[in-house]
Amino acid sequence: MAKNKQKPKTKKKLSVAAKFLIAGLIIIAIPFLIWGGILLNDYLHSHDPVVADRFEGDLVNEITDEQINQVKTDVTNLGDFDDVEVDLKTATLRVYVDADDAISQDEAIALVDSIYNQVTSDLDVATYFTSTDNVRMYDLEVHVYNSLDKVDDDDYIYVQKIKNAQMTTPEVQVVSEPKDQDLVDSIYADQYPETTVDTTSESDGTVTPDADATTNEEAE
């Protein structure tokens, strides 16, 4: 018997037009693939926190936890205080001392100086609290007050001593004593007009009559 001969299969070749079409589609798709990858990456990392060191290259002499604890111990030993707190945040070392309720303003000023001297004895000013042209260092704050419960009382005392890294000498400020008492009185009068007293009429012992009452009496 004669065998049936099968014709060999031939591969179809792409036409030149088809090749150009495919190449064009690939070229068009490349930018979309790139942008799609960027968007996908942003979406996957959208909840990741942004971490950066704002003091990179600064604070070359680091204040350690051991040094902070030593400062707290030494400050506590300076007197019989209600509370002493020392913390270091955003390149600022802060010392808070809750002193005796009966402390006077002069005593608080002397105490804030004593505490400042103790802190700078443990941590040298030039080493830790003085910046240079190229390196930023720590700021220092010392706060002394008699009681936070006395904020609205006349005997409230709050004194602070500040030495930022750019200052050559520290500054003492009595926070509980306004620099401009007249301005404070004016603001207080605006906020609480019902508590103000007509001091002009009281100065000569006379009382200024109410305008409405006077008008009513004249009408009668």
C-alpha cells in the first residue's frame, strides 16, 4: 500500500506591519509600567513612618542616660525638694525643681543659680552647651517653682535660667512676675470686666451713681 505523505508544516512569519505594531505597543506600554511601579511602591510604603535625624552632624558630645541620672541625683542632694525631674528632649536638657511652697522670689533666684552651677559642674558648658560655627550643641533650661497649684495665687513663684547653645551667658527670668504689669491689668480687665472697680470715684471717697438710676430719679 502506498503511504500517505504528510506535507511539512511551515511556520507563519509575521508581516513587517505586525512587527511594527508590536514594537509600538511595547514602547507605549513602557512609561505606564514605570509609573505603575512607582505608584505601587508608594502605596505599599504609604504607612511607613518617615525617619530622619534633624541633628545629624551635630551633638558631637552626647549626653548619656547615666549623666542625666547623675545630674538628677546631684540636684536632689542640694535641698529638701518636693520633686526633681530631669529630661532630655529635642536637644534640650531641662531640669524642673518643685521647691518649698514658702520659698521667696530671692530664694528661688539663688536656688536656680545653685542648680545651674551643679548641672554645669556635671556637664561642662563648653563641651555640651556651646555651639560652634559648624556644630550645634545642647540647650539648657533650669526651672524652679514653689507649687503648680499656686499658679493663680499671689505667692506663686516661678524662676527659670536659660542657656541655649548660641548664648555666651545664661539669662534668669522670673516667669511669675510680668514684665509689663499695666499690660497684664489691661488684658485682665478686658477679659473679666465684671471684676473691675472704678478706682477714680473711690479715690475721693465719693461713689459714682448709676447712670440709669439717675435718669429714672429725674423722670420721677
